[in-house]
Amino acid sequence: MTEEFILNLIHQGRLVEARTWISQMNAVDVASWLEELDRNNILVIFRLLPKDMAAEVFSYLPNEDQEFIIESIADREIKSIIEELFLDDTVDLIEEMPANIVKKVLKNTSEERRKLINQFLKYPEDSAGSLMTIEFVDLKKEMRVDEALAYIRKNGIDKETVDICYVIDKNRKLEGIIPIRKLILNDTSQIIKNIMITNIISVHTLDDQEDVAAIFKRYDLLAVPVVDKENRLVGIITIDDIVDIIEQENTEDFHKMAAMQPTDEEYLKTNVFTLARHRLPWLLVLMISATFTGAIMQRFEDALAAMAVLYAFIPMLMDTGGNAGSQSATLIIRGLALDEISLGDTIKVVWKELGVSILVGIALAVVNFIRILITRQASPVVALTVSLSLIITLILSKVIGGALPILAKRMRMDPAIMAGPLITTIVDALALFSYFSLASWLLGL
Amino acid sequence: MTEEFILNLIHQGRLVEARTWISQMNAVDVASWLEELDRNNILVIFRLLPKDMAAEVFSYLPNEDQEFIIESIADREIKSIIEELFLDDTVDLIEEMPANIVKKVLKNTSEERRKLINQFLKYPEDSAGSLMTIEFVDLKKEMRVDEALAYIRKNGIDKETVDICYVIDKNRKLEGIIPIRKLILNDTSQIIKNIMITNIISVHTLDDQEDVAAIFKRYDLLAVPVVDKENRLVGIITIDDIVDIIEQENTEDFHKMAAMQPTDEEYLKTNVFTLARHRLPWLLVLMISATFTGAIMQRFEDALAAMAVLYAFIPMLMDTGGNAGSQSATLIIRGLALDEISLGDTIKVVWKELGVSILVGIALAVVNFIRILITRQASPVVALTVSLSLIITLILSKVIGGALPILAKRMRMDPAIMAGPLITTIVDALALFSYFSLASWLLGL
């Protein structure tokens, strides 16, 4: 492989050759290669990187490697990396490094940039402001296309998304946007004002990142301008960051739906105590809640003692109810997250779940009834009791599983917590209560 | 609102004014407005749309509205829409419409385009080939920058992603890529060959869409070239389609993890029978499996009859085991999906889950022990039995929940099926077996 070959060149001291090879690699691949190397090699290779590539590779490295590099290299080298780094990456870096590293970084940052960083650090976490970058091209609407192109040629080299330019007035208010391809496709004497798009989709600095992602998805955007309260352009957000946000929001939902506190941290990099801390609270709450179900069993203890065979169907009823409820809750939570289901749809959802649960309930009950008779596990009356309980359990679990996520959203809670685990706990208690009541009545216990 | 205002204009017969207003709206917003209107108004407004906007709005409409429009409008109008539609949208349309509509569409498609469509229809579903579009700009490496710009000006108007140009040789083999901004930033007399990027990331027509999405995420791409076996450029895939794929793959995982057959269809648009059909199979399998747990209870029936209070802790043990197992399984499934965990990490995962389960298990067991004593629900010996069983259940559920998804992936199955519902069924049987065994031993039943 190229990587081994380059390492060999380095160990033979053929650094110029190694540098040529490395500079032809993709920065992402260089970063994941460095991740696997020991610290000595990391430093050697990092120092071989061309200046602009060094900053890009650096931005893709995990925090611990970034920390190590900043600790190890000279101030002059830090300065050159920070200069090349996009502002949003610099802010991320400062947010995640320990104090001594932050100090070393800020010492090597220009006054002007330090001010910007401070301003960015004030935006709340998960807000559009904390996601945006300031590397964009701004034009004036009076410019001609050739003037605009000349301006871009002069200023555009470092801009993250020069593919779209933003037209602002003298107060920095956003007046229009113009994709760079439109500049090329139009006559050079054309005035920007006449060809810019004025029907602009923009977001506010304080908008939540989830809402920003929804706008990207809805309008198939590549970048969105971020404005402040006075509609002044303060930054842009690009699609590559949004893709990360989408995955992050999905991960959060997966975690919440499995009754855990959500986290960004990678599993293998999280220590056992942190993992335990994220899982314990909900397990505790649900464990305590499950004792209600136990209390129901105790209440019917005497009746059940007369017909101990009834106990044997408890796991089947509990599991099936939990699974059926999880199915419904998952569909609704996902539908809400993708904006396919809205708060006004509660009745529709309940109605639909009722229909589905009756169909599925009857099918399962029939199979269950036949199974019990064939295996001679119990008498026909008991089989009937169990099967009817199964239908009731299905209806309860699907209607509750469908309704609770929407109700949660109505009460401005995250629907994702109304998922499998919580639904299961609620449904179990109701399922067993119905089962025992039905048994007492049908079997005359 | 603008929409109401425009509808009023239309009802007053002021169509030219209405058209002006509509043409200033975003095509996505027009499409979602049309979705809410009755069919009469849909047609009136659709016919008012400027030609290029009509195609864009059309591509955002749900299938039933697309079908209705094609059924209702004249061949000439269809022709103009199909001409404006991007090829990938046309192919999607043909794949999803009933035969009579497809016939009407193909009748109004040029011979050349029909051939292309047929070729596209041959790519397997979920392959890169089925995702790509052919609207891109191709350049030759011998061109000068000004020649390239002139060529783009002449040919580029309709191209979906003119932001990146692709350099091909006379056999259409891909030789390089060049972002349009690089053309602008370079001297007009520069030769493409000298400024193009040759370190190209491309995908193959038969690559799976999930792998394509992973490449976009890894390299922060906006578009990727698609090549055939001979490395000839046949199309490009753009990030907007990838965002949809990412959400689609996440939805699939959510569905599978809740023991359902995954589907793309929106919940509210799916009928009750289809919903039931997607949910029944797994519920049935899990219901039958849960009878094993019941069999275990029957086996211990005599022992348990001597101490009926033991029954009351069954729901708590089952639920807690299920929840704990779901937590682990979810973390691992998600980690595998995001490539944060690899097949080689089995030992690490099992080890970590063992640690977490001991910590969490002890914490829960202590709380549980104290609760039983305080509420005087049972004797200290019983409380001890239940609490020890809880620790064993936690260890079993977390280790199994952590290991099964990785094992599934090793066996080339989808890890997402090894989620909550299946883990719960397995863990329940083991948990109750441990509980009863422990009780028989400690309590001498």
C-alpha cells in the first residue's frame, strides 16, 4: 500500500519524495492513516504536509491527536495551522481542548480572529450560530458580472463555499444570492442586481440545528445564509456539516428510544463509568415502575394459585405486548421526526393503530389458541382466555404506542422517550391486569 | 398568506398577476401548496407555472398528483415537462407510475432519451447506477480555462451540478475533476490538465447506495462521479440524493430494530392491511419464542407454588433485562452503522459490556433490595435472591445485547434485527431460568 511505501521512504530519510507522495493523498485518508500511527510518526508526517493540507488534515483528526500535535509543535507552526483553519473548525477546536491547549492556540491567533472566535463561542450549543462559518464571498448588487468575477478572483481563494455568493448592502443586510455558475453563464456586462435570486431561504443565528437540517432537506440546499435579528448576514452553513447533524440527531433518537441519555461520543472511546451513567437513570425508573406490574400479580395471587398454569402465559403476553407497542411507537416517532406526521394527526393515528391491532391481534390469537390446544398445555377455556387477553393486549399496546409519542410532542417533550422501554412498562401492567380480570371472570376464580 | 392571495387572483380571473406571484415562490413550496389543494385548482395552477418551474414543481409532487397531472394534460404539455425534467427524476417517475401513465410519458419522450431511460432502468435498485444523473459538464484536459468557460456557457445551462466539471478522454474515461471555482480563480490561459484534480474519488455503477453514502460522509463530498467497469464516466450522484438515502437507511434501521419489515412508504399513506402485514411476521416469531420462557416457568411450577411471592418479581426482572439488553444492542448497532465499531472489536465490546453491566447491575440490585425490605413485600432472603438474579440478568442481557449485533454482521446478516425485541425474548428465558434456579438453591425449594 501507498502508506507503507511512504513510511519506508521516511525511514530511509527520503523526505522530499515522501512529501510528494503524501501531498497527492486525500486529506481525509491522511488523517485516518495518522490515527493508526504512533505519536513519533504522527509528528514526522504531520510536519511533512504542505501548509494548506496540514490544516485540513488537522481538522479531521480526533481530539486527542489534535491536542498532542499542538502540545508538540512550535508556536510558529501553530500559527500557520490556525491561519489556514476555517473559523468553524477553530471554534470547535477551542470548545473541545483543555485550557492549556486553548491558551496556546489563542496566543497564536490574530487579534481580529480572536474577537470573532469569542463572538462565535457565545452562540448556544446546537444553534445555527454555532454551526456557521464566515468564509463566504459577499458581493454588491451594483457590481457587473466581470467586476464580481474579478472580486472573487482577488478574495475568493480561501472561501469554503465560493460556489454560492451572497449579495449584501452597505449595512451587511442580505439582499440576494447568486450561484457562481450563474455568473459564468451570464454576460460579463450584466448587473448582479438583475440576475441575483431574491427569494432567499435563510436561517437565524439562534435557530436550532435540527430545524436548520430540516430546511436543507426540504429545499435540497447546498448552503444556507445565517442572519442576525436585523437580517444582517453573519455567516453560512454548508451541507457537509448538515450531514453530520442529521446523523447526530438520528443517533440521539436511537439512544433515547433505547432509554439512554444520548451522547456524541463514540462507544469504543467512552469509558465504562460514563456508559453506566448514561444507562442507569432510565433503567432505575423503569425498574421501579415495573413493580406496579408485580403488585397487580400479588393482588390476584389467591385466584392464580387455584390455576397455576395461567402463570406460564405471562412472558408471552408481556413480550408480545411490548413488541407490538414498540412497533407502533417507532413508526410514529420516526414519522414525527421526518415531518410526515403532525400534531393534528392524533385521531388518524389512533384509528389506524386500532385497525392494525385488531387484525394483528386476531391473527396472533388464532395461532396461539391452536398452539395451546395442540401442545395440550392447557384446557380450551384457558386457551380462549389467553387468546382473548392477547387481542386486548395488542389493542392496548398499539393504541398507547401510537398515541403517546404524539402527546409527548404536544407537551413539548421529545417523542423519542415514548419508545419501546416506557411503552412496554405501561403495557405490561395493563396487559396483566386484563389477563387476570378476564381469567377471574371466564374461569370463575 | 401569499397562497390565499394568489388563489383569490385566480378566482377573479387575474391569471397573469397570479403567474407573476407564483413564479417568485420556491418550487418546493409550490409543490406542498398543490398537495393541499383539490384537483381542479392543482391543474389551474400547474398550467400557470413557467415551463422550467413546472418540471421542478412536478418532480417534488407525490406520485398520486403526478399521475393525475399526466392523465389530465395534453401530450404537448407532457413533452415540455419531460424535456425539462432531470433524467434521474424521469427514471424515478417511470419506475413508480402505472403502465398507462408510463406509456403516455414514453410516447412524449425523444428517441435518444428513451434509450437512456431504458439503460437506467436496468441498474439494480439501491445501486449507484439507479441514483445517478447524466446532467453534468464534461471537459477535455487539453482545453484552456477560457475555452472551458466558453464551453460551459454554451452547454451548461441545464446541468444539475455545473459546480464541478469532469475531465474525460476520447473514450469517456475519467481523467480528472475540476470545481468551477478553480476555473474562475485560475488564469484564463491555463491548461485544464495542469489544474485538474487527478486524485479522484469515484464510485462504480453497481456499488450499493449505503456504501456511496458512506463515501460522501467520509470525504465531505458534494457530488461523486459514477464510472462503469472500464472506468468510463457514465453519471454523477449529488449530495441532495444522498441526504435522502441517509434518512432512508436510518428509517430502515429504526423499523428493523422494532421488529418490522422496513418500508419507504409514509405511515399516514399506508393502509391498515399493509401496516399489519409488515408487523405480523416478527410478532409471530417472537410470540412463539416467548413460549420457551413459559415452559421454563412450568418446569419450576411445583417449586414456585411453595412460595408464590416469587412470581411478583417476574415482570420487573423481565422488563429490566429487556431494557438493559436493548440499550447495549442499540449502541452497538448504531456504532456498526456509523463505522465506529468494526468486526474485530467483539472482545472489546463484550469486555466493556461486562464492566458496565456489573456496575449498573449492582446499583439496581441495591436499590431493589432496599425497596423490597422497606415495602416488606418479602423476606430478606427473597430480596437477596431477587437482587442477585437482577445482577445476573443485567450481565446476561448486556453481554448478549452487545455481542449479537456484531455476530450478525459477521454472518453477513443485518445487525439491526438483533435489537430490543429479539434480545428481550432471549434474555427473558435466561433471566427466569437463573432466577428460579437461584431461588431453588437459596430458598431450598
